[in-house]
Amino acid sequence: MKKIITLLTLSLCVLSAYAEDITSLQDTIVKTVKIVIEQNPATGSMDTIQTESQTLIPEKENESNILLGGSSYNFLFSWKKKKHLSPHWTGFGMGFMNYDDIPNGSLKMSKSHNFTVNLFDFHKQIGKSNWLVVSGIGAEWSRYHFDENAALTKVDGRTTFQPAPEGIDYKSTKLLAYYITIPLLLEYQISNFHVSGGVVGFFKYYSKSQVKYYVDNEKVVKNMGRDLNIRPVDMKLRLQVGINDISVYAYYSPFSMFGKDKGPDLKTYTIGVMLGI
């Protein structure tokens, strides 16, 4: 009997170690082998009974947030499922821009758009509350179409709206300005509703004033200037309100997009729709 008990103890130790190896290699399946030695009352012999069972431990739901020093970040087109508290910066947006009337520079709001692609966010939950501090990286393309027969150009180092030369009728006159954006926002969430606000830094990497007109039925496209004294670094106030991944956002520029005394006092505001991804 002592030999049987010793054999049984060794077998269980080996099987326990084997089960630990299985758990470490495949942490979602635990395999258990049970050996029982019993005496057959009819024959008096010792019978060995072996049973096996497997327990499947479900994997935790994937989360969109990858931890980095206690904080987390998301990528556009993340393949992971979002958590309850996930910010609403990444995604696509389109808005309409406007500003106060300027001599020779009134805007066609229906054709003046900004397009936004926000690629990445970094966020930190404030304690155990429903508040998040949000930052990230995005890109914005702004297209201003003017309603006057005039174009933005530099004159003596200052950017102004210059009327078209006599006999020329501009079919299109516009300003293009492209930016990299970095936000610093505070976002509150409750149920499926969210609201966020703060400041966004705009870093210009391209700008151009361009006109299009016809001479003897031939189309002429002319660049009127590239730098145009547009601020290389700008700042706008942002407010966003939405349900789930659909939001309405607004921008307001407290400063002119042109350097001080280097262009018209052009403070833009924008209203648009954001689709979070």
C-alpha cells in the first residue's frame, strides 16, 4: 500500500508540473489529468482510473488603448475594440469656414472648406472620473474661396487683396493653407455622450494663393504667392459635442491668420462634422 501511495504522489506531482507548463504556454486552456487507484471489491485487485478534463478560460475583450506609463493611446483604424472612456480625436472631419467681411475679400462659405484627418491620440483619465486629458496629432487642409474679383498677394512685403487687372475676370480665386495639428483638450463622457474643449496648435507646412481665369477661351492658372505672411504657428479654440462616434465641432481663431501688421485682420471660425474611427 505504501508503494501505491508513493507512486500516486509522484504521479500527481508530475501531472501538476505538466499542467503548469500547459497553462504557461497556452494561457486560455487548462488541462487537468486525474488518477484514482481503487480496490475492486469483487476481485480484490487494485484498479487505476484516469480521467482528463479541459477548462477554457475566455480571452478578455480587446481594448483600443495601449498602455504607456499608465496612460494610453489610439491609432486611426485601430483593430481593437474601444473602451468606455476612449477620446474622440482620431477620425475624419469636414467643416465650413468663414470670417468677418474684409474689403475685396468676402468669402464664398459654400466653397470654403476644411478637411481634417486626425491620426493619433494620447490620453490620460483623471482619477476615476469621466474626464480625460487628450492630446495627439492630426492634419488639416483649408481652402478659402473668395467672392470678389481680387486675390491675395504680397505688395511691399504686406499681404493684401489686390483687384484683378483691368479686363480680367477671375473665375476662381482662393487661398490654400495646410497644417499639422496638435491638440490639448479636456473631454467629459457620460453614457454615449461626450463634450470636449481646449486649444489646438496649428503648424503650417504649405500655403498658396491661386487664381484661374480665361484669355481668348484659354484657361490660365496663376500662383499669386506662397508664403503670404501666414503665421507658421497658430492657435485655435476648439469645442466638440457628439454621441458615440459622430460629433459636431467648432473652431475659433482669436488671432489673425496673418502676422501682425503683415496682412488683413482675418480671424476665422469653422463649423463641421467629425466621424470618429
